[in-house]
Amino acid sequence: MDSLKDPANDRQVKTLKPPPHRPLAKNLMFPDKLKNKPDWKLLKDHLQKEGRVAKEELFKLVADCNKLLKNEGNVIYLQDPLTVVGDIHGQYYDLLKLLEPKVGGNPETTKYLFLGDFVDRGSYSIEVVILLYAIKINYPNTVYFLRGNHECRQLTAFFNFKDECLYKYDQETYEMLMDSFDLFPLSCIINSKFIAVHGGISPDLKSIEDLKKLDRYHEPPRSGLFCDILWSDPVDQDQGNLDGQWKGNEVRGCSWFFGNEASNKFLQRNNLISIIRAHEAQLDGYKMHRWNGGQDFPVVITIFSAPNYCDVYNNRGAVIKFENNTLNIQQFQYTPHPYLLPNFMDIFTWSIPFVAEKITEMLYNLIQAGDQGDDDEDINQEDIEHFKILTQQNKQFNKQQSTGSTGKSTEKLKNKLKFVATMMKMQKTLREQSESIMKLKGACPDKRLPKGILSAGKTAITDALADFNIAKTADIVNEKMPSQAQIPQQSVSIKKPSNTVQNKKK
């Protein structure tokens, strides 16, 4: 697809190629030589250049993939060689790195299992979904998806995937993709010895048969087995100790923490050796929970495949590679991506702080004759006396006002000067620190800045951001399930296909 033209030859950054100026043509996306399958390699390069896919072609792509997803069971069975991928979270350019032969492996020759959380947090979730769906259609017997807790209406509306859909497409597209996520399988058995889920195990999970009996074709509930396999976490304790087998998961606002006792009972009961899951950011991209001792095989393995998560964590990404009954970890670093204004903001909205600052400055200069300076507390007494002289020149005003009222007018004027000076300082902070402020809002609950942060100035914003950047615990509030009041309308019920195979081995 041809790039945008530059007839005036005035493109400022000539080393950066312009994006394609039109969506990928249907005859290129679905060429006859591939028998109506998408050309995923061409699509990969097109999306890498920030190209788009037309809505009609996107709907066809998703519909074709849905036919495959519907016919997969709640539990799928896979044998190695196999690459297991954790959270991606809309980081398309890191996904491209992951799919390289030296990292995860070429999809043409590599079997893949993705553990969910394809969307949200990053700005390229649509591109992630499009590419992975295209690969799935081309290699239906070697590429598999599991559902993550972010593949739901609750979180995509709370975070940014819904906003991304509305920015790049529309509400209909968003709803269509949500219905598609309802079709994702829930778990996988690898080499008959490992169980893979997005989150973890549940008090309601006694055997693999319990997973097969679940009705997965709807929005995940806020409690129960379906919720737990998407939301639960292993306890963050070296020996995996808990007071009891389960503890309420206050970090997530739902589900449970599970430890060594609950894990070992489940694994022994089902003749398994380890639980493989995603769901949690890790500094090295993975974590081995060796609760039975350093020499024993890990009871739980966490894998996380989104390097430099949210552009601030500075973590590595990793994948698990199974081959000949051996398990290896392959780490990789993040890949730079094109810059987007925060929350898909357009240039006009982004420029509002600049305009507002100038308007406030004009207002300030109208009220104050002279430069008040940066200190909004210390009011120049000479300016006040100057205003008093100007006021006294108005004879009618002097006749109507007493000495006491003149004092009140001076106090009112002083308060006005303080107010406008404070507004100027806040507007200046908004303009100069706009990018940092947007990052801070994204890390704060409900996307609201801490009270008083603007009036405190640049230093307070920098300090707040530093706190968020150095510890993932500062972002932990965003790991909670949204409150009931924030849940969007539930999806239309999808009829479970009669030919679903629940116990099909791959």
C-alpha cells in the first residue's frame, strides 16, 4: 500500500516513513492465492507502518476466526514443541519482536498458546487482535488463545480498549469484538502434565471436568470458578504459606490468593506437576514459585510477555518454550513504538492548555499593571497602590464609597490578583507538564489527579510520577475489578454450538 505523498517535500522527520494513506485493499488482504485466508505477513507489515484495515474486512476477519474459536473446547490439549505467551496488553510492536524466530518462533513453524490479556493499557490493541486473528485463521491447528480477565466488557470500558475501538472504528466494532472474546477457550493441558490458565486455580476447581462443564459464552461473572481462573493469584510468599488454603484477594477486589497447600492438592488430585499462568507483571518477565524447595520443579510459573509494561515498568518480556519435555524461558526487551498523544487525544484537545494559559495571562495583565512574578502568595504592594490611585480618579466612585468600602475594594482586588496568579501558575503547569500529567492520570484511580497536584507545580508531579515508575505496587489499584456501577450492559447471549468438542486432543 502506497504511503502518504509529500508533494511539498516539507515533511519534518524524513527518516520516519509516512503511514499508508488508505486501508489495506480487500484483494491484498484476502488474496485468491491463499483461498480467502488473510495474508498475515502483508498485514503485519501494513500495521507496523500504522496502516489501517477497513471495517468491512475487519468484520470478515473476526467472523472467520469466530468459526474456529466456537469449535474449540473449554479445555484444549497440546503437546510440545510449544511456545507459551503471557500478557501482551496492546503492545503491538513488542508482539512483532515476540514472533521473531529467535524469540517465540516463526508462526509458520511454531505452535503457540496465548494465555490472554491481548488488549488494554497499550495503544495498539486493535492491531494485536487483527494480526493474531489473521495468524490463527492461517494456522488453526497450531495457534491457540485463552481468555484473560481483560477480554471482557468490564475492564475494556474501564481502561482504554473501548476508547481505542471508538477512535479507530465505532461502537459496533467494539461490541463485535467483545462477542468474539466470549468464544475464547479457558484452559489448556500441556504434555498431560501442566495446566495453563490466565489467572490461577479456584476453591471450586476440583478436577479438569469442572472446567469442561463451564458455560463460557458470556461475560465473566464477579465470583465463582469462571471468575477465579481469570483473576486469582498465587500468594507472594517464599514458601507459599497461607492461613488456610485460600485467602480473599483484596488486591484484585475479587477471587482468591492460593498457596502451596491448595496448589499441591489440586495438582496431585489431577496427576499434574505445575500450574502455568500469566496475569501479573514480572521484572524479569517470569517467576518460578518454588514452594516445595529450590530443587523441586516450580508449583506455579508466571509468564508475562509485555516488556516495559505501560511504558514505565522497565521490565523484560518473556515466553516459555517447551521442547522434548523440557521447559526453557526466552526473555526479550521492549521495542520502541510510534508516539501517540495520551488517550488518543487529538491535536486540538492537546493544545487547549496552551490557549487557556494565554487567555489567563491576558486576563492577569488586564487586572494587574505589571509583572506579578511566579509567587502567587506575595502581592506587590506598589501594584495595589497604583490601583488605588486609579480608583480615586473616578469622582463618582469616590462620592459613593466610604473609607471602609474602599478598604474592602482593595481586599477584593488583592484576592482577584491572587486567584488569577494561581490560575496562571496552574495553566503553565498544565502546558509544560501535559505529557507527565496524562501519564499520572492514567496511573491514578478513576484517572483523576491527586488533589492539589497542579497548584503544587512541576516538582510535585515529577515526584508523583517517580513513585509510580519505581514500584509496580503504585499501579496496583488498576489491577482491581471495577465496581458494579462501572459495568457496562451485558452482552447478548450466544448459543453454545452443539458440535463443540470438549475433550479433543491436539
